Amino acid sequence: DAGVIQSPRHEVTEMGQEVTLRCKPISGHNSLFWYRQTMMRGLELLIYFNNNVPIDDSGMPEDRFSAKMPNASFSTLKIQPSEPRDSAVYFCASIRGSSYNEQFFGPGTRLTVL
Amino acid sequence: AQSVTQLDSHVSVSEGTPVLLRCNYSSSYSPSLFWYVQHPNKGLQLLLKYTSAATLVKGINGFEAEFKKSETSFHLTKPSAHMSDAAEYFCVVSDGYQAGTALIFGKGTTLSVSS
């Protein structure tokens, strides 16, 4: 199994540009999570999906952030327009079934907004 | 509502000495508890988990944690630290068993190991 796949691994963009982060969960996993990690705020849950349906997006910072999961094997996190304070590492994770099970994390996307 | 508190933001030990990373939790129900490790510039990896079976849980790389309900604690220990243990450690709680319940992460504890 290839694990959770995220792309790109690194993204450098200028303020005001649109950024799209991509995630492919592990096949057969039915829940997907997007996290953001910064030095100041630690690891924050942004949004999560169960069976492709958004369950809780209360962690999404503001309307500039949006996430979609059009099918079981793909999700995107979009920031439009991006701002320097969005610079962080964004992780995607997936899980099969119950939350008693292990969440598998992708390698992360390091986003730098200049 | 559930929450988790990691009592130390940074722990420093010498190689070969014991490691203790402290975690307290708050949960409305019988929680599931996890410890994840993150090495520099890497994703998170599960070390161990507690899901209402044995209260002493053994994980990978010689780590273990003990669930103490009376103290609402789930401290992570290792008898002898190795240089490769230097990383960020996260204590995590979930009190939902349904699919798709989110996990709550602590702020993390940075473990430094000196030779």
C-alpha cells in the first residue's frame, strides 16, 4: 500500500494567488482529515470527511479556505486568495472505520506564501 | 467535550536514561488514547494506542504508556532513550467510536536526547 499521498510536497507562492493542495487517502479508508501545523498553533484540525461528506469544518480558518472530496480516492484543500499567515505544513490523514483505529498521515505539504 | 494537555513542551534527556512524557486528558466517555511521533520534516506515525483493553499499552521502539483513569493520565515512557528518539510527540484523545470522529491533539512535547 502506498500510504496517504499528498501533492505537492512543497509549494511557494505569492500573496493573493490561489493554492490547491491534494490528497489521496489509503484505499478502503472512509474518513479523511485535513490538518495544519505551525510553530505558533501546533497541529490544528481544519476539516474532516466521512464517506466523502464533510462532517465538521469548524476548524477552517475563514472563507478563503475550502475543501472538497469528490470521490473516495481524492480530496483537495484550496486557499484563495492566499496570505503569508497561511504558511504552514498541511497534513492529510485517513482512517478506516472507527476512530479507535489508527489515523494514517501523509508526508505533508509545506506551503510558503510570500 | 474532550481535551488533552501535554504537561511539558520540551523534555531533555541523556542517551540511556529513562524518558517520561506526560499527558492528561478530559473526556465525557471512555476515551481512546494515542501517542503519535513526528520526526523532523516527516509525517506523524502511531506509537501506541489504548482502546479499553489492557491499561498498560506497549508500542513500537520500546515505548509504553499506562492508562490511569483515576488520574486521567496517559503518560508515555521508555526505559532507555536512544538518539533516534529525538522527535515531537503528540498525545491524542478520541471519545467517539463512530467512523469519522475527529481526534484531538495535544500541543506536542519535543524530546531532545543528548549523548
